[in-house]
Amino acid sequence: MDLLRRLGQTLDRPGFPWKRLVVSFQIAQYVFESFLSFRQYKILQQKRPPKTLEGEVKQETFDKSQAYGRAKAQFGLFAGVYSQIQNFGTIYFDLLPQLWDLTGTWLRRYSPQGFAGEITHTLVFFFAYNLITTTINLPIAYYSTFVLEEKFGFNKSTVGLWVTDLLKGQALGIALGAPLLSAFLAIVQKTGNSFFYYLFLFGIGVQLFAITIYPIAILPLFNKLSPLKEGELKTGVEGLAKRLDFPLKQLFVIDGSKRSAHSNAYFYGLPWKKHIVIYDTLIEKSETEEVVAVLSHELGHWSLSHTTKLFGIAQFHMFYVFALFSVFINNRSLYQSFGFHKEFPIIIGFILFSEALAPMDMVIKLLMNVLSRKFEFEADEFAVKLGYSTELAKSLIKLQIQNLSTMDADWMYASYHFSHPILPERLGALGWSGKEKKADPKTMNGEKPSVVTGREL
């Protein structure tokens, strides 16, 4: 505590150019990430697939994959510039203090007298800010779904469904965000300099609550879960769970196909009661043994305690962030550098602190990706030991082709951005001999492409 207090006093230096420092960080990060994208773009211009995939991927499929990768890279560059313009505009024109003052004026004019405190003001500010940024980013989101993904055959959504999802998301953000943000602010206000201990405990509680409530109350707002029908697949998955002593409670199929051709399989739940969810698109595109192989990889993460380790790391990171926030929460020079001279709202302090922490977040992202790729290799090895080497390799190849995923990557770009090893690396680790004939997405159980999303294979 004393160390944090002294550090806070040292960093609170009148006239310190926090704004210039944050902007410099943002520019440096953008330049660095653009440099990595340029390196990756050269890989996306290659004319031949990696040697490991030469016997598995037809030239036409590889060319289309490269075109898709370049289109995403070009869109990413534009979206990055668009985001930087927003950030610089917000900082240069002091839009945060202006919006804070404006929402304060609204409250004084139109709200009852009892609703004039910092918590109410913060809620109005936060939701106004979220509404503005969401509206500004609508063209980017629309283009990504209905132009880019549509062009390469992945989008299955409609404009009506897209708008409905957007409105549901905003309503859900208000319904859940208001009490959570209010609790966050109340904890900071009432617990003094030790607030970060209580925020940490509150954060753990929120995560456990989310694990419990999400599949019951939130997921059904967007997708339909149906019990997996009796048959070979259900028997195979239940047999795998029993073999591993996995506490399987229920098996579900989710209607992911109503929005996109993307596929996934995942599990959720408390330690003593787990549920497995399989996307209908994954079932449609894969053989039964391939789906079981996919799940053997996923359950490998559970059996090897990867999910527990990542959860533990996430808790440590959360505590570290809240503890560092206690250093900056009373830093008047930080507030004043961004135009807050009379009021020093908690939420503004947290936003500005997050901006100042960005360089450290880059380092953490890199280290987490290194660890994640290690875990992916271990989960693949786990599936091999269960006897699914061939089925997993075939499934990975099939999904790679159906998704038109990038088939090679620059090592620097992959190290920074990828949480999963690229396909040639995984096939090499699986000992894939490449004896199968070349795969063609048009002959692989139908015409529609699919992709593994979320925590991918």
C-alpha cells in the first residue's frame, strides 16, 4: 500500500505532458502494427501454398484464400486509420470533458434532484459515449458483414437480423452495465485507498455470475440451443467425456447457421457440471469422427488444466490492473492534461489510466499469445494420444479450406497477433503425412464454408 501511495505521488507531477505521452503511445502502436501488417501482406501475395499444404489444397482454393486475406488486410488498414482519427479527434478537441459537462447539464435540467450524484452522472455519460461511438462505427461493422464477408460467401445474416442483434446488444448493455458500473463506482467511493482489493473480489463474483447466467438468460436472446439428437455423434461424444471423466451434464446444438457459416464447439459451466455446445454448421460440414476429434482437442484444454491456468492468469491481471489504477485515480496532472480541471470523475480516471497502460497491454498480449500457442500444441498432442491424430488433421485442413483461412504467416505478425499456431505448424506437430488427396471446398459436404470461431481449434 505504501509503495503504491508513493508511486502515485511521484507520478502526479503538475504540467506533466500526459496527453502528449498517450498520443505518442498510440502513434507508435499504430506504426508498429502497420509494419507487421505490411510484412504479412507480402506473405499474402505469395503464389504457391506452403510445402506442407501442397498436397492438400488446390491452387484455386489457395488463390481465393490469399485474396480473402488481402481483402481483410486492406479493410483492417482502413479501419485502423478510421479508429485513429476518432481517437485523435477525441483527444485533440477535448471531447471527453465536453461530453461530461454536457451530460451534467442534462441531469441538472431534466432529472429529479436525487439523481445528481457522480454515479448517475457517470451512467448517463457512459451510455451517451457508447451510443456515439457505436453509431460512428456502424459503417465499419456494416461493411465487414455485408460487403467483405458477403463477397467471400461467409455472411448468412440479414440486415434485419443484424439491426435486431445490435438493438438487443445495446439493451443488454444498459440492463447489465448500469448495475455493474454503479457497483464499481460505489466500491471505489466507499472503500478508500484499499478499493482495489474489493474491486478484485467483485470482479471474480461477476465472472462466476456470468458463467452461470450467460447460457441461461443471455445466449437464448441471440441463438437457439437444442439437445443433440440420439445417434452416432452423441454416443461418440458421451463416450469421450466418460473416458476422460469430464463432468458432462448436457449436449447442445446451436443454430449458428442463421447468422454465418462460421463453426465452433465449446464447453461451459461450473467445475462439477459442464455443458458442450456444437455449432450446427460444424456437424453439417464434418464427419462424426472429425467432430469427436475436435472435441477431444477442446476437452484436452480441460484435462490439461489450460482453462484453469488461463482463468488464474486473468485474475492476476485483473488484480494488477486495479492495483495500478489506485496509483492513478487521484493523479490530478493526468486529469488536467485531458481537460478535466474542476471535476475528477472515477470513470474518466479509469479511461485515461487504460490509455496510459496501453504499452504494457501490448507486452501482455504478446506473452499471452505465446502461452496460448503452447497450450494449443499440447491440446493437439492430447488428441493424438487419444487416437485422433488423423481425424484431427483432416478436420483442421477441411476447416482451413472452408474458411479460406490464411495458410501461411510472417513470424513476427503471427507472434504478435495469433493465439493459435498456423496450420502447417500444427500438421507438422501432428505428424500428418499428407497422403490424402487434395481437398476441394465444393465437394466437402456441401457448398457452404465454415470457420472455427471463439477459442478456435
